Amino acid sequence: MSLKFHRAAALLAVLLCSASPVGAQTSVEAGFRTFLEADIWPAARANGVPRAVFDEAFQGVKPNLDLPDLQKPGETAKVEEVNRQAEFQSPAAYFDEKKLGGLVAKGRGLLKTHAALLKRIEAETGVPGSIVVAIWGRESGFGSAKIPHNAFEVLGTKAYLSRRKEMFRAELLAALDIVADGHLKVSEMRSSWAGALGQPQFMPTKFKALAVDEDGDGRRDIWTSVPDTLASIARYLQSYGWVKGRDWGFEANVPDAVSCSGEGPDKGRPIRAFVADGVTRVSGKPFPAGELPATGHLMMPAGRSGPAFVATPNFYVLKSYNNSDLYALFIGHVADRMAGGGRFEGGWAEATGLSRGDVARMQERLQAAGYDVGGADGLPGFKTRRSIGAFEAKAGRPQTCWPSKDLARRLK
């Protein structure tokens, strides 16, 4: 049903569109209102949302065409040239020590302040307090970050115009439910540019499914309640399979004989197998005895241009919170630092000088050559990194497993 209304609204927008920017904007707005009335309102009404709530949510709301990853009516889908999300930019910039050090210092203090609460939450979920606090800090600066956007504007725009319309349609309907259920007023529904809510930055469907009333006041308040916020973060990780008692991973020395193309969550093997291949911890300590028979995964988020890790399945649970290797690594590293750990031993190479569009075109050429890069989205995820390594090995070149201008030239 929703796809039919999307097509009808898009057709209306194209038919109304004129050569002028004002006419184009008017046509998109007209299609947006048609989409809201013909698709979103019937679905919201079926969920029990009152018409008054619906009207208030969209009063004066227009599509925000400045949001990233939109596909306007009549346009061909294309990858953006610029990486707007920090998690997919330069690893060196993402792990800037000044920013990271400040987060660690404040987090240590909050670990002490909320020690009893975090101990209780860990007993309930198995998730360590340091991990929970690290996510809290990254997502909202421990609750201090300003949440700038009207959630209904963001989610409405993305449900109508993004490349993931069905996902954002579900989030928009969930946001209407949140207001209808009395959790927040319409005026209080502020979000990130992606539509995430509150101190844990939950998407609306995650709030409905996973938010916790830890302080026992009858409300699941991820906006102002620290207990509810921290418990909800832990519940999220628990629901995605956090394994109690295991670490997230270990920084490692990976000899050249171990191919960087062996990376990925689908290539797990016992950690003792990595040890047998000469992989060691950079700390000089042995891997914990209990970890040796357990599954580990080679993880090289910048290929041979940055630190290497043997990750546990808990690393990929962290990645479920934000689908980025750098994000999951950041959370694990901040948690380790708050608990007394040190900096990474390996350094990060500077940015490649390639845009997101450049990487997408490299991915397209690798796909055409038969490599599985996980989609030509311009983001060098593990499938792209290991495909680059396989291509380099086939070409008789040293494996870097990382996009470069030299590789881009060779792939033309």
C-alpha cells in the first residue's frame, strides 16, 4: 500500500514540477502532503493515533531537503560525494586524542558517580558499566548535547524521500505512537538528523521495543532520567546478544603472513588459531586462557594503514548500535580507557584523499570484476577492505586492504 502511495505522490510531484526552484519546492511539498494524508494517516489511525495528535505533529512541517541521503522525485539514485557521518570519515580524525581524552576523563567520573546503578544494571543485563557509559558519552555527551531537529520533519522527510523509505515510514509511525501513548508532547519530539531520540539516541522503534523504566516512576524516560537511559542502553546490547564475561576485543600485532583479506564477522575462528599464526597482543600479555577456544575475528578497520584487532562477537553487538567498525571500536576503546587501559599502540594513517563518490566508483569496478564489496555505497566496510586485499594479491601487489588513489587508477 505504501509503495503505491509513494509512486502516486512522486508522480504528482513530477507533474507539478516547473523549471523554477520555487516550483520544484512547491511540487515536493504537495507530494509530501499527499503522502502524509493518503499513506501515513490511515496507518497511524489504525494504530490508535488520534487525529489531533497527527495534525499537531505535522502542523507547519515541510520536507527538509537539506537532510542527507535523499532522492527527490524524478532524480536517479546516486551516492553522495561527501561523507557527512563522522563514523565513515578519516579514522585518524575520528580518534582525535583531545576529544577522546576529554570523553574518557568525564566518563571515569561518571562511572564513580553511578557505580551502584551501573553494578545493578550489569547484574541485570551482563553489560559492563564502562561500555554503557562510553555509549552514553558518544551518543549525547552524557546527556548534555543539544538535539536540534523536529523529529516529525526529519522522519517525515525521510519516509517520503530517502532511499530507505520503508524503514523510515516505520520509524515515523512509531514516533506518532510515542506521542499518542503520552511519553512526550509533540513539541518535545526533537531528534538527530537521522531521527534518533533522547540521550541514548534510540530510533523510535527501538524506544518502543527496548527502553526501560529503571527508576520505577512508571515512565520509560530516555530524555531526562539517567537510570532509564543507562538501563535502556544496556538492554539494547543485551537484546543483540552481548555475551557476559567476554571482552569486545584486543589490539593485536598481525604478521604480514596473515592476510588482511581474512577479516570479517563471517570468518571467525578460535583465537588459539590466530595465536598459532603468530598473532600477538600489542600489550605483550597473552590472550586470556578462557578466550583461546572461543571465536575471534580479525578486524582491521583501516586495513594495513591502522591498528589491527582480534575482535570477539561482542564487537559486533556494539556495531549493532551504529553500523560502523569505527564506532564499535571507539566505544570499546573508550570503555577500556575509562577502566584504566592505555592508548592504541598502532597509529592511524591520514585520510586517503578520496571522496565517498571516489570509493563508490572503485567499488563498482571491483563488483564488475566479481568481488563482493557489500554494495557500492562509498563506505569502505570489511567486505570492501578484504576485496581490495584479494584484488591486490591477485595483481601481485602488497596487500593494504584499504582504498587509495593508486588503486583507483589501477581499477580504471
